[in-house]
Amino acid sequence: MDQKKPFPMTPFDMLVTTEELQMMKLILPYLPAGQQRTFAVFIKFTELRNTWDYFGKCAKVSSQSIPCSGKISPTDVLQEIRPYMKEEEAENLDMVFSAMSMMEMFQSMSENSDPAEILKSVMPPDKQEMFDIYKEMVSEGDEMHEPDRRAMDEVDGTSPDEAPGSSQTGADPDGI
């Protein structure tokens, strides 16, 4: 049998709800019908009073009242409210985040023509460092073999700076 996860408390609820009130909310369905209404109103009234007291302590609401980072994006807000959504809504939001991530990846690919950098951009951060080390080792290996290439060019009479079929091969440019 599937057990539903308990609904998480918002940061605001944690500020104005006590453990005792939470226990009363859990017991509420087991009380006689006539007492449920009275207890429900008492719980909500107590939460309202706690809210009033909390915000009444300061003449104006400070940035410490309800935790929030200074600079927020719509994505950050959606990530914060995701745990409070219904399962189907959260899955839809995940699909949107996935699509946005793919669009960002394609955009970075179009800006970045180096295939190695494109590959690196899709790796987890802990693997990117290892990738950089491997890439550096490979490029050092290529530099070590550069003298061998120059020697081969000298043997066949070409220079790495010359294009094949250039005028320096000894042929007359006029064809005479």
C-alpha cells in the first residue's frame, strides 16, 4: 500500500506553529464531531495570534523574518515551492526544468564550437576537473610528438607552413 509523504511545513508555518498545535491538528479528526470545530478554530486563532506577535515585535519586517536569499529568479522560486506541490504538478515542473536545461545546453553548444568543451559542459562538476587533467595530458602528448612531425616534413621536402602544391616545389608557375 502506498503511503503518502507528510506535507512539509513552510518556513512561515515553522515560525508561527508550535509542536503542540501540530499535535492538536493531528488529533483533530479523532475528536467527537462537536469538538472538532472548537479545536480547529482554537488552533487557527492561536496561529494568527502567534503571527501577530511575531511580526508585531518589530515595527517593520526585517530581512531575517522569513529566510530568503537576496537575489532570486523565477526558477529559484519554483524550486522552493516544488515540495509543496501535488505529485503531478511537481512532475510537470520537473519536465519544464529538464527542457530548460536542454535548451541551455544547446545554446552553450552553439556558442562553444570546441567539442571537448561541449562534452565537458554536460559532465557533473566533479568529473569536469578530471576531464581537464586528461585533456591537458593528451595535449602535452601531442606537443611531445611535434618534433617527429617536423622531421617527417623535412624528409618529404615540405614545410609545415606551406600548403601542398605551392610554388616552392620547383615547378615553374608559368608552366614552362
